[in-house]
Amino acid sequence: MSEYGLRSEIRVPNLILFGSNTIEELGDLSKKFGNRGVLIYGGSSLKNSGNHDRINRILKKNALSIEEISGISHDPDNELVESITKEIQNLNPDFIIGAGGGSVIDVAKAASIIATNGGTVGDYWKGKSFTKPSIPFIAIATTSGTGSEVTKNAVITGKGAYFKKSIRSDFMIPNIALVDPTLTLSVPPDITAETGLDALIQNLEAYTSKNAGPITDTLAKKGIELSGRYLLRAVQRSDDLEAREGLSLSSLYGGITLLNAGLGLAHALSHPLGIRFGIPHGKACALTMAKVIQYNYSARNEKYEEIGMLLGGIKDPSVAFTQLTDSLGISTKLSSYGVKEDDIPLIVEESKGGSRRYNPIDHDDATVAKLLRELL
Ligand code: NAD
């Protein structure tokens, strides 16, 4: 069987709407679910960017009655999800809109489904299944990074604990994913770099995943090419719409490919690194990526050579990746984020499960610990 005959399965939202200024269609899209909605967002960034006014104007023009819930910051925890769930249950809306980065979309996604199924985040962490659909959910991405607007999971942090864990269900795939690159023009350079690296690495790890197939490969390869071409450009000139468009498309492809092909070791390690050392998610993924590429190279050499060419015009993908992080001014030395040798066993332990199973090469804990020590 050739690579084109490999089994490939793809799940996506009922509607993915992509394109500059597609936010103008939000009113018509929302009305299909009813007249009463809840808009969930983070806080100041949606307001300062002008995106909050823009969304409100569109919803008002369509005579929709909208309640608002805000106050979500990075690494949202289970208690926050549960308090927002209660607010939603009291409001009993026809639809929910989550507008923000991955943190906001994940909270809105989780609260929209727990509102109909009952229980707590902890119940679903422990394996309880969702049996009922979510309140109709529209996800609007305002960063180019996580692709959470199309995925079936929400990453939630344990309150007062050092862990992040997903809850997931096919019922959690948003009904509508709206990706309008103009909403990302306000993202500052540091967050553009961190979130853009997440988009790139999601495509990269999905492309080389054990679970990759021809459908996801096509999207992931294009996603890598677009991040390679536009990430630095968007960081250097935040108002470069072409760069924002390319990066937004890469992020969307990253979401679709992670959902359907899985990720790898760099993503698995990003959770303990991010949560224990306060490192933003995309940057936490980037810290180990070049080393993980070196470790995995022999299992996917042709694909990795393509990645090197797409990112830096050279065959060595770890060098091409490092050139990119260097040009973004991102140190990949773990000690510069406060990681010490003594922390390594815990990081290894907390990286288990999840994405590690899709890494192209199987690996034991001692190998992962060695890889981390080499990055100190
Ligand atoms: P984020 O949502 O935490 O946002 C980062 C910062 O960007 C925030 O300060 C926010 O206010 C600001 N911001 C957002 N939009 C902006 C805009 N248009 N203009 C100016 N500032 C803006 O970061 P993120 O990287 O988008 O999301 C990270 C979270 O997503 C993590 O918790 C990660 O684990 C999770 N995640 C989820 C999935 C999934 O499929 N569910 C996938 C990957 C990551």
C-alpha cells in the first residue's frame, strides 16, 4: 500500500469559516441557533483591540440579545470553568460564542458542554463520558496558535495544582469555527511569536505523528510552509495583513491536524514546563522541539528534510527550527526559565500519556530525562 492508501479519518466542525472580515457574518450565523446568546471572552485584550466593539456591533445589528461573561486569563482552572458553567445554566442561552485565544475558547467550550451534561471538570478528568451535545457553540479565534476553535478538547489547569489536563468529547467540537485574520492584527509581537510557534509545532508534530495520514499530511505540510514564511514577518510588522492571514491559516490547519493525527513529545513536555515554570504554551513547546527532531529524525527522515526546506531552505530541520527561534529572540535553554536538574524526574512523570503516544519513535523515561538534561 502506498502512502496515499493509508487509513485517514477526519473530524471537523459543521462549519469552518475562514477569511479576513468574515466576522461580519457572525450575526447571521448566530441567528440559526436562536436569539439569546452568551458572549464569553477574556477581558482587556478583546476590548483594547476593538474586537469587542466590532463583535457587539454585529450582534446588535442582528437584534440578538447577548449576555456577557468575561475575566478569563491564561491557564484557566477547573473552578473557573465550574463557576462559568453555573452562570450559563442560569442564563440558559440558545447559543454561546467564545472569542479569544486558546484559554478563552477552552473555558467556553468546557462550560458549554458541562452545562448540558452536569458534573464537574474532575468527573470528566476521571473518565466520565459526555452523553449529550453541548449548547451550540461558536468559537472565534483571536490568536493564531492553538487551533482550539476546531478541536474536541479543552485544556484545563488543576486549581492550586501543577497539572494541565484535557477533557474531550466529539460533542465538544465547536458547531462553528470562525477564523478571521483581521482579529489578530492587535496581537503584540511576543504573543504573536509564542502563539505562532504553537501553530507551527502542531503542524510539525502532526506531520510526523504515528497517526499521520494523507489528509492531515496535506494540511500539515502547508501549515508548516505558511508558518515558515509568515511567522517572523507577523512578529516584525504586526499590521502586515498578508502575514496575519498566512499565520491564521497555519493555525487553523494545526488545529485540524492535531485533532485528527495527534502530536508528539514536544507537546507532551510543554504542559509540565508551561505550568511549573510559567512559560507560555507555544514557547514551552518550542523549548524542546529541535532536540525532539534530532531524536526522531531516523523514523521520518524524508518528512523532516521537507520540514527543514520549508522552514529554512536547508535539509537539517533542527538547524532550521533553531534559526527560527533565534531570529524570534527565544532562548531554548531550559535553565534560563528556572529549570534545574532536580526538576527533571517530575517533568518526565508529568509528560506521560497524551501526546507522547503519537511520537514517531517510542521512548522510555530515561531517554526523555537525558534529552531534557542536554537542554539545561
Ligand atoms: P491565551 O489564550 O492564553 O492568550 C495569550 C494572550 O493573548 C492573553 O494575554 C490574551 O489576552 C492575548 N490576546 C488574545 N487575543 C488577542 C488579540 N487579538 N489582541 C491582543 N491580545 C490578544 O494563549 P493561546 O496560546 O491562544 O492559548 C493557550 C491555551 O490554549 C493553553 O492553555 C493551551 O494549553 C491551550 N491549548 C488548547 C488546545 C485545544 O485544542 N483545546 C490546543 C493547544 C493549546
